[in-house]
Amino acid sequence: MTSRLRPPRPDERSPNERLRLARQLRGWSQLDVADKLCSLAAALGEPEVRVDGHMVGRWERGIRRPGPRYARLLCGLYDRLPEELDLVIDAPGEGREDPR
């Protein structure tokens, strides 16, 4: 029997203030972050990322959590450890990467 992950209920969601603050301290918009993530992935020779400003906003509002790949890229973009951005990076092969 396969278990399915359910999206968090509204009362379980909490904004990621650290992620939002890291962006705001740099004077970037959510669209800027999305563009910079695309550029960073390309510079690292990684496959294209599928993220836009709306998705960045969903991560900041706690509606979604970035998947491991996006969490790693966010850490690289902001030059911060996962804990400093309130992000969790799963070990490779654990869980399903979900940019939403």
C-alpha cells in the first residue's frame, strides 16, 4: 500500500520569514529570486529550473516548501546554510522533489 502525501492544512502552514528576509535584505523581488535561481542552475551546469516569482512567494508564505534541489539552490544563492533559511534538504533519493 502506497501512502500519499497530503498538502498541509491551512492551520499547519507557517510563513518562512527567514527566506523572505534573506530576499528583502538584498532588495530583490520574488521574480528576481526566480531569475537568479535559473541563472545559478545554468552556471552550475544543471538542468533548467521551473520556478517563477509566484512559486517563490508560495515558498515564503509557507504554502509550499521547496524541494531538495531548490532548497540547495536557494542556499547557494543566499550563501546560507539550510538552517539559516529554515529549509530542510533531504538526502538524495528521499522523497519526491516538488518545486510547488
